[in-house]
Amino acid sequence: MTTPVLPTEVSVVNVGLPLFADAIRDQGRPVTQVDWRIPAGGDLQLVAALARLYGPRAAAIDEANAEVARRLDQGAPKLVGIEPALGALPGVDDRTVIHSGPAIDWADMCDPLRRSVRAAAMAEGWARTPAAVDDLIARDRVHLEPANLHAAVVPMASAIGPSAPMFVVEDGASGVRAFSSMNQGPGETAWFGRETPAAVERLVFLRDVAAPLLAQCLEAAGPLDVFTLAAQGLAMGDDLHMRTQATTNLLLRTLLPHLMALDDPRRADLGRFLSANHLFFLNIAMAGAKALTLWAEQVQGSSIVTTMARNGTTYGVRLAGDDRWFVTASPPIGQALYYPGQGPESSAPDIGDSAVLELMGLGGAAAAASPAVAAFVGGSMRDAVAATESMERICAARSTRFKLPILDFRGSPLAVDVRKVVELGITPKVNTGILHAFDGSGQVGAGVAEAPIACFRAALLDLDCR
């Protein structure tokens, strides 16, 4: 009988709980940690659904996903004009106010969104006071509908009336058009949940001054390729969600000669507004993303998420080829930096349609591109890279146009696959602003919100039943 000889050198691969790997590492021995956990948290119904969606149905789903990813990656949305919501947006009438997120009743709206609705109605001239707007809504004289229902997206607590100017973006490959409101800028503004005279005045300024002058500039400049500008801005430190400063500057450089050529004394007012609005490109990028997700939605049988939106009360997602919403409570914003005197106790839950950018490989997916965003995800560029790599784990593709310099110009993660989200328990992280929950004082900070897993699980189970 041979006496067994134990090895004198041991290398360990630990699968699962990192506690065991830490113990070996503390003893000075080499160890490789494999981050593995039970799929879908061990939920048997979800595991069975994943087995079918990754098993017998995988080939058909993967084929559909490849087409969705192609459309998201290769579509070329162009900014072609500025038009009032009434007449531009399908299905909007002269008493409609559109808002961010899934559909919601007035009684269930969060405080910032209610205030924004009031400001929009007052800018339309329907009422002079917030209380009078409440009366109109109670008598069903104002129709409240989600922007996504009308091929549009609006950021934060935006609520937009029928006369409000909308950016018009068209994808040349598909002919799909999408829309977004004009960014209202910083300070006392309705998209931050303000209903003050100054907030109403800003909406009127955008409609009566900014929109007509910028429309002339765009007509002179010709259609602008939205994502060519965005790709340049990404290489200059933008994530195209929390930070759009570089891309906004590129846009203004393009428009400046045409603005200066206008024979209109109001151009100086517009110039001052634009020079102080570093987020001006945000809404244009959102409209571009919406155009491509609308095109992607035409693909049947895919597991790719094409809508992700929040109204400050609920959070909803939709999959390509399906117009049904899967909705759960909107979460608080976990990783955050607050203004002095503010904190989680005064913060509204996650809000806005701008999460469409994360579905395009921007925002949280492109955190590694932006040193400014790193402060919100841990404080170092290593943390920003980790945020992008987390998104890579739940995406089906990489962008061929949005390149990340710090990752050797690797494409940003693109096309969130609901199967991977549920399997791994990792949800998209969304870069966003934070609004005061109840006093109408506006923005109180910024941070990164994690999408709630419940709506993705519901979407997966529905996909399994189709």
C-alpha cells in the first residue's frame, strides 16, 4: 500500500463565498476567487424559466437579440428640428401634459412631479396659480400621460404641455422619429420639481425665445448626427448622462456661427442661457436613444430591455417586441453626494426617462469614461471601471461607436439582457440627479441609483410564457 503524500504547495480556486478565499489569502497562500452565486437567488420558478430561455428557446432569442443590438449600435439618429409637442407628438391633444416614467394617477404622483405639472399648466396659460391647476386636474380638464406613450422621453421630473418645444430626432436607417423636451437648465426650474414664477418663466422663455432661434440655427446647420457628437464627448470625459458638458460644448460650437448670424436682439439672452447650461445636450442624447430603442422594439422575441423609466413613485421596464410595462416601486438613490444640509431623508426616489441612455451604452454603462462620475461610484477611476464592468455582465453586446479610453478603447456595454439581470441579480445602475422629496426646493444632490430587480423578474416570467 502506497502512503499518500500531501503537496507542499497549494493553490486554491474558491467558488462562491469569498470568506474562504479571504482566510486562505490571510495565510499568505495564492487563491483565485470566482464570484458565483445561485442563479436568480435560488427562486425555483425563475430558475426554471431561465433554463427554458437559455435552453430550448435560446437560439431564437439570441437571434432576435443580435438584431436588437445591431439596431441600437448602428442606427444613426439625427437632430432635424424643433417643433411644439402639439402636432409633433403622436396622440397629444391641446390639453395633454406628458410626464416622465410609467403612467400614474395624480393622487399617486410624487411631490416634485406634481409641481412640474403645475408649472407646465401655468406656462400654457390654463391657470395662474398652482391651486387652480389642481382644480383643473380634479375636473379632468388636463390629461396626464407618460411621454413614452408618445414616442418621447423627458428627464427628471419634467412635465411638458402641448405648446412646449420638442427636439425632433430621426433615424435615417429606419425613419423612426423620437422626441424630447428642451433642457431647462440649472436653478429654479420645473424639471427639478419647482412651480415658482421663475420656473414658469423659464418654460415660457424656452417656448418663445430659445425654440424659434435654435430652430433657425438648426435649419442653417443642417441635420446633426447625435451620436457622432456623443462619441466625441465620451472621449472628452462625459458619460452622456450625469455629465454632458463636453458634448454640449461641441454642439454649441457647431451652432454658434448660425446664432451670431441671426438678426434678432434676443440672441444675447439665448447665448447667456446656453453658456450656463452644461446639460443642454442631455435631452438631445435621450431623444437619439429613444429613436433607436423604438426601432429595436419592432423586433419580436427578444430578451433585451428597450424601455427603463421612473416617475418618482414607480419604476418600469419593457422588452423589445412587447408594449407591456413591468412596474415596481421606484427605489431611493443609494450612492449619492448631497448639497450641504441635505440627505437621504429629504430625497425623492429615482425619477426620469433618462435611464434610456443606460440602455444605449451611456450613463452608468460608460462610467469608466468620466472622472467626474467616479466621485459618485466610490471615488476612484477603479470604481468607475468596476461600474462599467458590472454593466458588461448583464449586456449582450458592446458598442462599436462609444469607446472607453481607459479600457483600451473597448466599446461600452450595450443591450441589457433581462435573462442575465435575473440570473446574476445585477441590475443596471443609473447616473442621476436627486430632487427634494416634499418642499419644492429642487435638486439636492446627485448619485447612482440601482434599478429594482422585481420589474426585471416579472418581465422574464412574462417572456417565458410567450
